[in-house]
Amino acid sequence: MIADIQLPASLKVGAGARFALPDMLSVLGAQRPFIIADPIMQELGVVDTFVAMLNEKQIPSAVFANVMPEPDDSSIVAAVESVKQHNADCLIALGGGSAIDSAKAIALLASHGGQMRDYKVPHVVTQQSIPIIAVPTTAGTGSECTRVTVISDSASHEKMLCMGPGLMPKAAIIDYELTLTVPFRVAADTGIDALTHAIEAWVSKKANPFSDQQAMSAMRLIAPNLLKACKTPEDHEAKEAVMLGATMAGIAFSNASVALVHGMSRPLGVHFHVPHGMSNAMLLPTVTQYSLEAAPQRYAACAQIMGLIDDSADIKACHEALMVFLNKLNQELGVPAMSEFGIDKVHYDSITALMAEQAIASGSPANNPLVPEKDALIALYQQAYR
Ligand SMILES: [Fe+2]
């Protein structure tokens, strides 16, 4: 198999990497950058520090800081117009996955027109758009290194997966210092999202020797550090490890794919407004238990790579260790049961068939080691609720 690997052309990684932004713009030949940011980044004054940094180098910038969480196509309309009016030659995506995913969609529509639904899978986005420098402020989605964006359709509420080389940021700044003030809940949800990316890329049917190396490194970095990074945010070492792990997990899944957890997670997010990482966390133990038998060696290796068990342990012991870890992680990170989150069981039961269909349509479950039919998917949704 020949793996088709795509990455940003430039990555600046490490404490203080954000200060390289003006240089990165100059390498890209960009003179009219446009910052797409999370509102919280503006409230915290981070956007102002970026604008000031650019002003110091005589680089005038414009700002759109109304990105919505779990963005839909209506939320980016105003930004597309502003980017066109500004005649922007580079977008700086500053924030979590929502800001970076929004920036990808904004760059695409500002450059090529149309609606986001025109670009959803199975369409492949090959057109190059206004270049993006992604500056993640959470350690999670890995969107800074992926050829993927997820934008909801405001009419149908479908979470549209859009993929293709044209969605890869040109450059990314991986500066863990930007994550030091992230609230516990966000750090926990995004961290489990990243761990899920690594595990799913590792067990994916599209896994390849390149993505395997990234997935292994990501699991090694995230698993032993995630709790510390969430509970003691002043622990720079843990924060740095999880940030780097999240980026590597993004590279892994972008070059291998996610699988059943993500396939089932998107409908849960759409219908019940569960944050993306949290809905992954709600599903990860159930889906892992279900899938173990189809890739016993790979899942056993997960436990060993994460340092949960000795290399000499047998497969069954490795599987047990992995399941104990995933369940305990959810407990320690306060991931609520679906009922605790407020998901009404009657409503849930009434749409599990629909969610199963939407999960299958996304294509992600087909990459899972064990591919469920619709009935099995419905049963998995039921099991995950309990
Ligand atoms: Fe994800």
C-alpha cells in the first residue's frame, strides 16, 4: 500500500513559537492577514497581543472573532464577506478546533464560492484557497495538521465532513503556552478527542507505517500526561506533552482516518449538542470493547504503548488494562453519562436508527476493525447510553 501523506509546509513547535508569526507571514509573502478567532481569545486579550505583534512589524490585520463552537455554515457567512472585502492573502486561525475548522471553510468559500454542502464527502477538496496559518489554543482536534473540516448544515443539522488536500493549513504554530489557561472541561474534552484520534488512527483499516509512528508517539505522549495536564495546568511538561501528542494524533488520523467512535460521535453532537470530545469520550469505552476481537494485537499494543501494562503481558491482560484505563479516565475527567448530560432517553431511543444511518453515511465506521451493520450500531448506541 502506498500511503498518501500530507502535512503543513511549516510547523513551529515549542514554548514561544507564537512569536514566529510575523516571520511565517513573510515566508508566505502575505501582507494582508486576517485573524479568525474564538470569542474567548478576544475576551482574554490574546487577539490583541497578536494584532500588536503584527503592528510592530508594520503588518496591518483584520479580525473576525465570532466563531461559534461546533460551527455551522450560517456562522461563517459574515466572515467570508469580510475576508473578501479585506482582500486577505492569509488567514490566521487562532483558537480551538472550531476556529481552525471555521477558517478552513471561510478560506474555501472566499476563494471559490458556493456552499459548504457542495464540498462535503464524497467530494474531495483539491482547490488551493487563501493560505491558513493555524494557531491552536487547545490540545485536541489536531485540525492544524489535518485535511479535514467539520461544518454543520444549519438547515438539515447534519455535521458535514469535508476532506481534501486543499483543506490542509499551509503552516501551524504549536505553542503549548497558549493552552495554559484553558478551563478544565475544555482541556479534558479536547484531550480525550486527541487520544481517540490516536487510537482510531492506530486501529484504522487505513493505518500505514507513517500514520502508525505518529499514532504511537501520540499515545505515548497523551496517555500518561492527560490527567496531569487537566488537573494541574501549571505542569508545563504535561501540557507540552499533550499539545505535541494532539498534533501528532491529528497527523496520524489525517493520514489514516478516524473510525467508529467518530462516526457515532458526530450525530450525538448534532442532535444533543454534546461537545465533540465529550461525545467521543461517552462512546470510546463501548466502541473499544466491541472492536477488540477484530484487532486483538493492535488493541493489546495500545495498552503497552500507553505504558498501562508490561510488554510481556498476554493479549487478554492488555485488553483488560486498556478497558480499565479508558473507563477510569472518563471517571477522573468527569465525563458525564448521557443521562447526566441531560439526554432524554425517550428522544434518544426515537432517533438511534437515524443516528446509525448518519454514522454509516459519514464513512468513518467503515474504517473500524469491526464494521457494524445498522442494527449493531443501534445496539451500540443503546449500550453507550447505559
Ligand atoms: Fe475528533
